[in-house]
Amino acid sequence: MPTNLPPEAMDKWEEVEAARNPRDKMLKMQEFLKYVPQHKGTMKLRGEIKRKIAIIRDDLEEKKRKGTGKSSGGPKLFVEKEGAAQVAVLGVTNAGKSCLLQAVTNANVTVAATPYTTREPTPGIMDFGDVQFQMVETPAVMEGSGDGRAWGPVTLGVARNADGVILMVDLSSDPVGQLELLMAELEKSRVLVSRPSGRVEIDRKHAGVALRVILIGNLVDCTMKEVEDLLRSYRINDAIVKITGDVTLDDVEDAIFETTTYKPALVVANKLDVAGAEANLRALKKHVNGKMPIVAMSCERKVGVNELGKALIESLGIIRVYTKEPGSREHTGRPFALKRGTTIGDLAKGIHKEFVSNFLFAMVWAKRLPFSPKKVGLNFALEDGDVVEIHTKI
């Protein structure tokens, strides 16, 4: 059941939401914790707030040590996103994370046998199938990372902010044990790599919009009124809340505090070329049992790069849509990299908002259509490889 926080805590959380810089947000979180009772029902919430405080404090201390005097505006774990999707690469020390980035991206990384060489997130761009992925190598995961040990807050913070994660294991040394460790530390920090049964998205709006709850699933052991009452108790009065799948009141409260997040994941099993790798790979596949895709690689020899690209496109739900000018015989070179389920309307809005207001129709070329091109409207769902020609009034 929800934590049933006292009104004073609700008021303090509203102040946390209103804070506009990291130091103020940290101080408001510390005040908030003073009003959160300590019992079994609040353990998860208190742990998550303490984790966020620790991340901000580390960032402020790092900026002070470097002599900048103030934070740059966000935690040091923040890596500005580029490309179609940002993918966090997680693994124990010497699993081959740096070697992977060297093999598939333009990143300038140091590959060394020395443990714990990587101390901060390192991004690089991987080009595959007309799509650019931003791969971010993270400091090694160890037991206790999810509790804040060593670089745990940085690594798991990158995973939380990314669009997806790669769980990298070393086939020469107990890959099943490594994978279990990675998943355990992710779970401690409330980052899920198994798709949850339900999802709650809260889009806070400016005052005057009112509260709208859109239900596209099922409420479990609660009513719509209880959901609305819980949201309003946290001063969420102007927002659009979208509920999909099977959702409980606990799930709604998790969404308020952003304590739990789901990230699509795949396993990269590295060092396929070493002795004993094949047997360990079979054991790993048996353990995973189809719950996540596994890509076997030898990063040193650049074996499995093509399979990795395909797996990323599939697991992240990316489709490539090409556009062409009316009357032109050829589509543009690089496609729009979009999420599966994107419509013509979404594409038009992404190109320019006037494409929607002046929209007449679109022509779509696709192998799946019995007749191509096909004249369609804004609600037509796009798929990978479609070619689109948008016609407007102007």
C-alpha cells in the first residue's frame, strides 16, 4: 500500500518539485526526509531519496574540488543525449566495456587489463543501418554499487537516464554470476530490465490544465477515485496521467517519486574466442531462458558487431522512416529514427508543426502494403523501412 505520508511531508515534496537548482533540491530533499516516518512501508522511498541526495552531493563536491565553485546544473552522471538512442554499457571490471566502445564507436577510450580503469562515463557514437546509437561506457559495477559504493551512483544514474542498457559479461569467468550481480545492483537502484506489468506516466502541466487520468489498462485493488485522491494528496492537480497495463496504487506512488524505471536490455557476452567460452555461453542462454536477447561477441576481433546493431534496433523498438519531396523520385539519405508505433501525425509534427496544421494527405511506399504507394491520413501507423511523402495545403 502507499506510504501514507503526513501532510507536512507532502508539502515538503511540493517544495522539492519546485526547486530550480541542484543545491536547493538537495536541501529540500533532506528536509522532506525529516517528515517521512521510518517503517517498512517507507524503506524503498527513503532509500531512493537518499540515493538522489548522494548523487547531487557528489556532484557539488566534485565541482568545488575542481574550483568551479558551483554545479553545472545537474549531476555529473548526466551525459547529453545524441543519436537515435542512448545506451548505457554496464559490466563488472575487465568485462570488455572499453574494448566494445573501441570496436563499434568513434570514442577515444583506453583499453587496459588493469581493474577499474574507467572512472567516469565515456560516450561514443555507433553507426548501424542508417541509425546512430550513443553508447556510454560506465565505471565497473561491483557488489554494493546499488547501495552507493564506489562509482555506483554514477553508473546506475547513467543507466537510469539512458534509453536502454547493455549488460556486458565475460565468457571466460562465470557469466551467469556476473549477470546476476548486474541485475541485483540495478534492482537495488530501482532500474528494471524486465518489462513491468504496468506503467504510469505523469506529465505535469502548467496551472489551469486540471488533472486528467487516462486509463488504457487495469487498476489492481484500487479505484480511479483512489488514484486521483493519491495524486492530489501530492499536490498533483494539473497533469495528464497515462496508465497502461496492470497498475496498483504503489505503482502510481512510485511514478510520483520516479523511484522505479524500466529500461530495455540486452546481454553482450564478450570474449567468445577464449577457451571454455562456448560452454559458458550455453549456460548463460539456459539461465536467461529467452527473457533477454544475448549477443555473443569478441570485441577484440570485432566479431558480432552486426548482430549487436540488429539487437539494439529490435530491443529499443526503433523504426527507420525515410521521407521524400513530392514529385521526387528518391527519398532522402538518412532516415528518421522513430519509436515503434509512431504515426504519420507524429512524423509530421517532428518535421515542422505547420506540417500538421496544413496537412492534406501522405503517400506511403511499403513492402507490406498490397498496393504501394498508398494514400493515408495522420493516424496511419508507420513501420521500419517505410518511405513517406507528405502533402500540405501550402
